[in-house]
Amino acid sequence: MRMERKWTPAQKSAIDTRDCNVLVSAAAGSGKTAVLVERIISMITDPDKNIDIDRLVVVTFTKAAAAQMKDKIRKALDSMLDENPGDTNLLRQITLLNNAQITTIDSFCLWIIRNHFPEVNLDPGFRIMDEGEKKLIENDVLEDVLEEFYAEADEEFFNLVDAFGMGRDDSGLVSIIDKIYRFSRSNPWIDEWFDECMLVYDDETYDNPAIKELYDSIKNALLDYRDKYNRLVDICSEPAGPTAYTGALQSDLLGINEMINSQDFGELGRMIRIFSFEALSRKKDAGADPDIKEYVKGQRKLFKDYIGRLNDKIFLKDDEGIFADMQGAGIQIRTLLKVAKVYAKRVSEVKREKGIIDFNDMEHLALSILVKKEDGKLVYTETADKLANRFEEILIDEYQDSNQLQEVILNAVSKTRLSGENNNIYMVGDVKQSIYKFRLACPELFIEKYDTYGETGDNVRIELQKNFRSRENVLECANDVFSHIMNKNFSGIGYDESVRLNAGFPYPEYSDSNYGDEANKSTDVILISSENEEEATTRELEADRLAKLIEGIVASGINVYDSDENIYRPAEYRDIVILTRSVTGWADTFADALMDRGIPAYTDSSTGYFSVREIQVILSMLTIVDNPVQEISLAAAMMSYFGGFTAAELGMVRKLGREYVDTNVHNNLYEHLKAVAVLGEAGKVQEPDVKQLSGKCALFLTKLTEYRDKSSVESLYDLCWEIIYDSGYYDYVGTMPAGAQRQANLNVLLERAAGYGKSSYSGLFNFLRYIERLKKFDEDFAEGAASLDNENLVRIMSIHKSKGLEFPIVILAGAHKSINFMDATAPVLVDQNLGIAVDCVDLERRTKTPTIIKGAMARRIVRESIAEEERLLYVAMTRAREKLIITGVVKDADKTLEKYRGSAKQLEADGMLSYADSENIKNYLDMIMPVCLMDSDKLKGSFKVMVDAGEDSLADADESGGLAGAANVVGIGELADEIKEAVSYPLLDELPEYVPDDNAAGRMKLTVSQLKAMQADDDSEENAYMDESVKAALKKEADDEQTDSEAMVELSNSIIPKFISGKEEKLAANERGSAYHRVMECLDYSVSVNLDGVKADINRMLETGKMNELQVKSVNPWDIYTFVQSDTGRRVANAVNCGSVRREQPFVFEYEGQLIQGIIDLCFEEDGELVIVDYKTDKVMKGKAGEKELVKRYAIQLDYYAKALEQLTGKTVKEKIVYSFALGKEIMC
């Protein structure tokens, strides 16, 4: 039965409004998809309208969104049919649903093309190429085109190469032409766009769009500065104001007014070039407040800096010089466009010859079928008229991400253009979430309609403000921020009462919830001070603090509401997401820090699909199947699942290979592998370990040879299938953390291998070349889709990837990260509306001068970048359901707070971030902090600003000169008290991190095991065998494995994989020991009171991803239970209850001039002294002999552990215990 949903009045209006164009401005979490689905259902089930679902066009942003929408419609129709089994219309709609145009714009265009391909002379057997093949074809074509221009020896072309090449090659020119080509194809009329780009440089006037926009932007900033100056004059006239400054300020104000009243850009430039600042009076003013004087001087300096930037960047030449530069740049632009047009034409011809199209071709071909442009006017074809009459309504989801080309196509198939009485375009979106400028989205389309549509008439605007996702404080904090920073003059988007988010989800009251106290109702902004940090990078520092914060959140039992179960429950890792502006360089650092503290975490690869561990392994295998002498790939494959070689074994292969390899062959790793593989069977060696290694080499070589033989007769797909599936590798990666995601990535590779076989290229060699080209051009496969919903881990993702998702607890990290303005500083700037801009390059003088057009376009790019960052911040803040935490790293917290308090004071006076101040935004903290520090009476949300200086507690910052009534600013120690009440680690507090002295950098850092080995005269030289190829592979291996969870002990380089041995996979002895250590690290002593409790606890570790199946199978629960029941186990359990236990405690300390590092399995405090426990799984003889052997092996190690603890805590270590799982007893050392 279909449940009747209660709609808000606005939602009901969005569902029922008919016979007009409708723009639904749907705020975050407002249920826009549900509204869209309900509108479709109501239209196709209305007996008075009789509209079939295949008479609608529903355009979604992604295929997944289209599939989900179809599924929701189908379920709704099925439910209605259950209530009305004989309803023929419902049966008809269910039948038609399969062919309904509920799809992406690309797929809709493809549908048009397949039904009308003769109209564009397209081969009916055309094929759609993927982005990889497209990039390869474009690169090959561009190389040919440039070769032809070189052959023509045209002087203007050579000058172009000289001006925009990269030193000794033309790679700079290649990237510029590719950029122009890409931008041109987002326009409906490509040739017309090329011509318009040139016209700008033929006109010696300021009458062009770029300069008009620049003129308006400067005037907007000047209007803001005039307001600021008027307030400064008022401040100077106050009793404590610096009255002596009034004259200079009024002089400045007069000049500002003259500039505002300028008649054109030329006049404005002349005024700015001659503008001068009168010196501030030095007359003593005894009644003036020093702080107010500094404030006035600081505000005036901002304006002086602004005028300076205009003179340096825009008005550094007079009118004659400006136009001369434009003429010089015009010559370069003309040649650049000439090459770009030839390139575009040639790419199109090659694709026609091959019978292939790309996704952008779909849109342009569909446009050609529907619309022609004659004498500057659009002329619609007969096909367009037929389609417009066929479709009853065009519904567009995520309209804020549309572009001009898509706009023309969808208008062509609408009734709107046929008659003003049949308006039938329905658009849904939220321009505040338009975050795809890099995909050439055009939010201006949404903004133009938003500003012109009304509440009634032919064009209607409907606002959906109710948010059915987040708690009220999360929403009010977002409202506070964006109502103060979204300046419509600057970003095109305003934020007034009509778009404020209103809470619509009724969170039930729960008195025991931690959300009942004020601390957790707040949005927390944490400034992490790096002032005293010398070793860690800002990312590492932030990552470390986030790990501790998350550990505290989960340990404290903070409750979150589970709507599925209608209960409050303690927060788990799965409830937390870390959002970053970019994952590259950030996500892996954060994941490592979390996993170092035993917190399971997952992030999409920061460097792309090709860099994930499982894909690199397969690519290494494919590389050596094609050519086994590729040394780094061979070494990597040997040390992977497929070879199981350790680093030491690989070094031994190299050493023995050099000794036994045939002198007539090349001296490389592949030949060494072959030489060592025959040593055992040839009887050349007798040592058991060498014979074993020889057999291992032989097995690997046999399988490699088998794959190589098959590669010449099997398809690429079949070969990949055997390597991935038949080898057992697919199942193997499934046992790793995020195993489902890893398996999905492997499936993507298989799909691509299958698709590649149908492309214009073929074979393993070309496939590998294809992959390398994709890497070179930063193209990538999308990672496989696999649900991680059931895995209890912290997710780390980009803000872009989080769009459309929601999480109970959101941590927005890296708020200090600078906005990337690199696009504004590129040699060539390209804009869909303003055209192309370059510097004027004087090749004789070897000088480069920015043209006025480039200056105008650079300012536009900066402004658009800041506006999009504001929208990204909106997306990030509205992902949180219950708790929002924002973190950023600052050098000096006090100075930072002082700066932002001044900004908050200015913001209170302005009421809105001014145009001029908006131009100076550098990061998210610049957007958030001035709002957070405003007078709390002016805010509806609750912010708490905290400072983390790496100390246990800090004084309230408001006690040292803070603004009265400002947002609460506290130390991070107080945050720990508020969020982490249940966590107490007294021993941890006494283990400070080691900070080396000035001479430490030159000293050697040793592990305890290394030092023990040295003292035991162990002269092993296993690492001495390694050459550069092995080291490179080891580095590759280490880099890859950094992203894997600590919860999984590496499965294992020392075993012979299942696909070679045919035996059941088991852990090696050292890995079995690591599995026991992992159990002891995670053991819950309150549960493990009996054998069943131990089994249940180990199973919990498996289910939460802390261990995998292979590890769990290697641990005997009886061994763990025996320890729990031992005297040592009981003492540990008691210490756990007292909060005086540390497990897996790392340390670094100085001993006899060397730095010693290690990890203590467990230590606890008892009667004011410390006890060390070390677990061992060594197989030793039973009885006293075994006990003596363990003491002999580990006494030195535990002595160093004791020295470390005593040095770092100042407390005595009274006992050192080795617990042997093999003997089932503790042994005193």
C-alpha cells in the first residue's frame, strides 16, 4: 500500500502547478527528488489529463539518479496497482516506463541521434568512444596538425610557439590549444564563438563585454569603499576618534566619488593612475583611542592596497599603450585560433572516418538535428517541431548545472517556443549548490530565471526552504554564515529570508542524549595552532588532531538519531565523515593518522583509479606479461600477491642471479629470476633456503610464462579475467578493508578491457600504451561503485563527492587551505562568454605584458572562483544532520583571532560582506570566522570557536581582550571535557612525544629490534642485496600500502599465493603473531569473561573491519581466554577498569646518543608503578627450557622498553612480563 505523504504547501505547489514554466529553487535537504517523482506520478495518473509517461522528458545529472528515479516511480505505480488491480492506466504506465525518457542529457541526445541519424549523415553503425580513446585520438591528431604547421614554416606560427611553448618543446602550446578546443565545444555554435573571440582584438575601443564587466566590478568595489570611508569619517568625529585624520579621509572620499562618477572605462583609468593619498596628520590628539586610530589606519591601508593593485595589474599603461598591447595580442590570438580551428576540424574528420562519437558530439549532433542558425536567428527543424508536439513537459533536475548548449537543445523540444500559452519546462535545482564550473556549468541560466520569474503567470518561481535532514542549529549556523557572505553583487546569488533553511525534520526529544547540553548543540570551529610544531606538516598536524577528536567522539558515547530504528544510539565510526576541498595529498594523510590510532577509515584514491593498490598490482602483471624485462613492474609483481616474495628474497634473487646468470644474456631481473629458478632442480645449490627460493621462482616463472603464452591467443578481456579471477586475486582483495570497493575497481578494469577490444586500437601492448597515455594526460577511470554503508569506518571524501549525501557528524577539514586561483594566472585565459585572453609578448625584448582583456578576465575568474568556493562551503555545511565541526590550521592563534575579530566588527557594521572584502577572501576561514566572532545577539545559530595548541587546556580567549558578547572561544582541553567525558588516559598524559634536540637530525634512529640485533652480533646483510629496481619496487609497495587499514596486517609477501601452490591460504608465522597482537589490542575485557565472550569479541572485530577472515581463523580463542584467566590477565582487566592501561604504545627516546623507537604491546599502572606485558607466539619447547629460551630472546628488548617508560614518565617499571601463547603462561623477565 502506498503511504500518503504529508507535503508542505510549497512542495504541494511544486507538485501541482501546471501550464507554465516552473523554476523550483530547492534548498539543501528539501526533498526535491521526492517532489519531482510525485509530480510525475500525479501527471501520469490524472484521469483528466491522460498523459503517458513516455510523453515526458526527465533529464537528470547522472545515470544513477535516472535509474533511482525510475525505480521510485515503478514502486509507486506498483503500490497503486496493488490497491487497484484492474486499473488499466497503471498497467499501461508501468509498461511504458521502460522506454520513458528519464535519462541524462547525453542519453537523451543519443536517443535523438539514433532515431534521426540520416539527418546528420552519420553512419548507423556508429560507436561511442570512452574518454580514454577520445584523449588518445585527440592527442594523435594534434601532433599531426602541429607537424603540418611546422612544415609550412609560417613565421607567425613560430612566433606563437616561441611565445607559448615550454622552453625546448611545444607542450605549453599543446595544452593551450586543447583548452581552447574544450571550451569551444560547450558553446552551441562553435565557429561563431571562434569569430567572436577575434572581434575583441580588432576594436580599438573599450566597448566590449570583458572591459564593461571590469568597469562595473571596479565601480562596485568603489561604492563599498565609499560606504567604509563615510563610517571612518563618523568614527573620527566621535569623542575617542582621531579627529586629526578627518581631512585626509575626506580628501580620499572626494577622489572616490569622482571615480564612481566617471563616464567610461578610459576616464576611470586616468583617474586611478593619478590618484594620490594625502598623508595622515601627525598632530597629537590626546583624546584619541590608540586602538581606534589603528583601526582607521588599517581600513585606509586596505583601500590604498586596492588602488595599488589596480595600477599594477590593470592601469599600468595609458590608453595608447593599452590598445597597442591589444593589437599585438590580436596577432597571437589570430594564429592560435587558426591552429585550434584546423585541429577541431581534423578531429571531427577522424571520428567520422572511424564511425565514432564522444559525449560532446552527442549534444552537437542532436543540436544539428533540431536547430539551424541562419542570419543570426534560430530556425527549428521539422524534427524539432515533431518532438516539441510529442512531449507534454520537459523536467530538468539539477538545473543549476546546465550549460548553454543543453539549454538550446531542451528548448528546441519544448512547447514553450511554439506558443506562449503552452509553457512546459519544469526546472529543479539549487544555484547555491552549483559547484561544477570546471565542467563548464553555467549557473547564470538559473540566476537569470530566478531573478525574472514571479509567483504567478507564465513563468513561476517556487521556493522549497524546509530542510528535512538537519538539526535546527546546523541549519541556523549555515544561515548565519551565508546570509552574511553571499553578496549578490559579487557572486550573483543573494541569501535573504526567502532562501533561509528552515528545520523540517522533527528530531524526537531524548533526555539522556549528549545533544541535550549546549556544547553539542553548537557548530564547533577548531583552530589548530602550528606555532610550536616544527616536525609535522600542517596536514599531518591536522590529521593527528582529527584522529584524537574522532577517537573521543566514538569513545564518549555521544548519541545520534537512527531514523530507521527510531532510536538514539551511540555514534559509530560509520556516522562520521571528513570532508576536504580536495582529496589529493589530504585524504591519504588523514586516513593514515586515523588508522595509526586504530580507527578504520576509507577514502577514494587521492591520485586516481590507477594508483589504487589492487589496480597497480594487475597493471604490473599485465606489463610483465607483455614485456617481462620491465624491472620495476617485475619487482612489484614478485612482491605482490602473485609472487609472495619478501624484500629480502627479492634481493637474494638479484644476488644469486648475478652469480649464476648466463654471461651471454642481459643482466636484468628477469634473467636473474630464470637463473635462480633452475638452481634447485639442477642441483647447483644445497642450502635449504636457497632451494626453497629457487622453487618459488620456478612456480612464479611457470605461471608468468603461461600467461604470456595465452596473451598471444586470447582476448585482452579473457587474459585479464584469468589474472583477476582464476588466480584467486579477486577473492583475496575482498578480504582487505573496503574489500567490496576493491573488487568493484577490478570489475571496472575488466569492463574497460572488454570495451577496449571494440575500440580502434587493440592488443595488450596498445592497451598498456593507452593506460600510460591516460596517466600522462590526467585522465582516469571512475572507481568502481561499491556500497560501504554496512562497513563501520570513517569516510574521507571531497566536498564534490559528498553532494547529495548526508551524515550525522560532519568534520570539514582544511578550512585554512588557500583557494586555488591558478586558472587566473595561466598564460592563456578562456571564458565561455568573454572569449580568449593572452599577454602581449614582445619576442625581441623578451617581455610579457598582461593585456587589459586578460586583466579583466583574470578578475572575473577570481570572482567566480570565490563565488564557487562559497557554494562549496554551503554544500559542505549542509551535509551534517546533527553535528558540524570545522577545523583549520593557523600559525599564530592569537593573531588569527585578533584579525578575525576586526573582520567581525566590520561585518557587524556592514551587515553583509562587501564587494571589496569579498574580493579578498582567501580560504574558508575567511568566510566563517568573522561570522562566528560576531556579537551572539546578531546570530541565530550557536558557534563555539576553540583553539588547539597541543596543550591540555587553554584560557578562554575572551579573557584576554576578546570582544564582549562574541562567540564562545575556549581551549581544546575544554572541548575534550565536553565531547569526551568517558575517556580517561592518565598514562597517556605522562607520555609526551619526543622532541629531538638540535643535534638529533644527524643521529641514527633505531628500532628496539634493530638495537637488540646489533647487540646480539647479528650480521645479517639481507638488505645489502637490493639494487635500484628492487628499491623502487619497495618504495612503490610501501606507498601503496600506506592507504590500507592498520586493521589488516599485510596478507602477505612471504607466502606462496594460492594460484601457484594450490594449497589453502594461511598466514605466515610473523603474520599469525600480528593477528594475535591485533586481538589483544582490540580485546574488550568486559565481554571476554568466558570462552563464548572471547569468541563473540573476536567476531565483532571481524564485523567492524578490524580484522579479516584469514587473521581471525589463525587465532585460537582458547589461547585468548587462557590469558584472560591468568594472573596477568586479571591484573590487566582491573587496570582497564581503572583507566590506567595503554595498548600498542609507541615511543621514541634517546639512549647513548641514539634515538630509539618502538611499540610496547601493553603497559599499565599498578600502585604507582608500571608493568610491561609483551605477547609472544613463538613456538618453543614445553616446560622450563621454553621459558628460558623466551627470556634469552626478549630480555634485551624489554629492558629497552623499561628504560623508555622510565625516562618518559619518571615512574619505576616494577615488572616486565612475557606472555607466551604457545606455553599458555606468563614469564617474568
